[in-house]
Amino acid sequence: MEKFACGLVLGCIGGALLTANNYKMRTLVRKTQEEMKAKFDKMIDEKIQAAEELTEEIKESAEKAAETVAEKSQETLNKVKKVAKKAK
């Protein structure tokens, strides 16, 4: 989607620049170009932020799962040690 939007913006701006022969029109095209670029950058930044938040949630979930596994394995090890002591 980003590639399509970028191509669309560049095509519109390029076509407008080719047809604009006076100063006012070129100024208007530049202003529009800057506005479109700002909107596009904002959209990309929002997508990156969402991806970073999702990554952070996954990381926290994985850490919690690892802690749970470590606790359960320690409990199992302690039980095995108790059984081994009783067997002696």
C-alpha cells in the first residue's frame, strides 16, 4: 500500500510539475508535495509505532512464559531431589 501511495504521489507531482509553467502553479505544487509527504510520513510513523508496541507485547509475553517454565522446572527438580533423598 505504501508503494502504491508513494507512486501515486510522485506521479501526480511529476505530472503537475510538467504542466505547470508559471511560478504560482509551481509554488502550489511544491506546497501540495510537502503536505502529501508530511501525511505519508505520519502514516508510516503510525505503522512503525504499532509494530513496535506489538513487538514489546510479544517480548513481555515471552519473558513471562520463560519465567513460568523456569519456576515449574525448579519445582520439579526439588520434588525429584526429595524423592531421591527418601529412596536412600
